[in-house]
Amino acid sequence: MSPGLTLTKWYLDLVADDGQVRIAYVADLTLGPLRLGYESLLRASNETAAHTQTLFHSSAEPTVDERALAWHSRRLNVVGRWLFASAPVRRTVLHAAEGSVDWHCIAPRALVTLKDGDDNLSGLGYAECLTLTIPPWRLPIDELHWGRFVAPDTALVWIDWRGPHEFRSVILDGEELSTARVTNQGVFDEARGVALTFSDPMLLRAGALGGTALSRIPARLRRALPANALSIDERKWRARGTLRREGHPPVTGWAIHEIVKWP
């Protein structure tokens, strides 16, 4: 195990009504004597392919109060506010001698306003914070399926670990769906008559982390990481989502979901 590893990773997103996407990552990594901050912003629209701007430096974490999360990155020239529209959820995904993984879904559904340079966007979004004390490349996992679906009056979020340590949590408006299934096509719970299906997917990111999200990682950290750390494969999409529940009319919204595979 790598000594003194702690990774705190914030994920913040917004999908505007017209389908424009902004996804922000803010992270702080301590790995032995190394400490590194990380900020990135992914931008995409129906007319423009996804592009990510990434900076490695001491990053400013979001601030959270009872009503909202706020984040300001001077270097990325972005200011955003996530006004909470649903209750948070929190799960301990892993607790073992080797380390732990804490998943804190701060805002399953949020009303977001974001100024990105000269662009002013608003819409529905999501925010979470993941804290790890075990190296990501040593997680006892083969695949991760993660996603969130947000509509004006509902939110569905899921995390599904597959491999040596299996863990699945699917939460619909604060209710745990213990019998739900997560697939490439959506999320389904036949026992409760719940089905979320995807349509019109747009690929946001695909490939090994060493060539995508971490392609500009500083050389000193690249040398400190094992080869398989940068070979983790991530594929992320934005899609239209349709949620059907027995006794309710269908609800449409935007989904962001991903599949991550460990080498």
C-alpha cells in the first residue's frame, strides 16, 4: 500500500435544457511526500465535441453550507452555485484494513447557475465528493458503473462495483432500491416497477486515464504511479433519460453515466 495516501475528489455537473454539459473535477491527492491539486472542466454541447481543460496546481475546494455548494476557479475562469433541491445521501463503499472509500452525494438534484467565461448557463445538476484512503489502482474491483439522472422533480443516482468487492447502491428520491439492476441500457427494478432507460447518447470521454483525464499529469507524479494506474479505462456519456414508475406518468431528464474498467 502507498504510504499516506488520501484522495479527495469533488465531482460537479450541469446539463442545461439545451443539452450543454459542464463537468468539473476538483481533487487533492497526498501520496507519501507528494501533494498535488487538480482542477478540470469538461465542456460539451450538441454542436461541439467534448473538450477538457485541466490544471495541476493547488486547487480551491468547493464551499458547502445548508442550502448550496459554491465553487470558483480563477484559473479556469468559472464560477458556479449548486442550490440543493434534494436531500444528500452518503455510503461507505469500502472499509478494510487497506483503506476506505466514502461516497458523499451532496446534491442528487440541484438548481445550478454557472458562469464559464462569457457563457452563462443554468439548469439541473448534481454534486458529490469521494474520499479514498486506498490507491485507486488497488481497489478490489473490476468494473464501476456509475450515473445520475436528474429531472425537475426527481433524482436517481447509482454506484455499482463489480469484482472481488461487490457493492451496489441505487437511490431514487432518497429511497434505496435494493433489488435494482444496473445495465448499459439503464437502471431497472422490476419489484418496484421502476425503469430508467437511456436514449440519444453523446460520448463525453473514452480511453485510458493516462491518455484522457490524466494525460498532462506532472512527470514527478507519473513516475510515482504504477503503470496500471494510468491504464484504467473510463467511458462517460450524456444521454436523455426516461424514468417510468408504476402509477406515475413517464418523466424525462438528462442522465450522465459511466463505465470504468480496471486492467
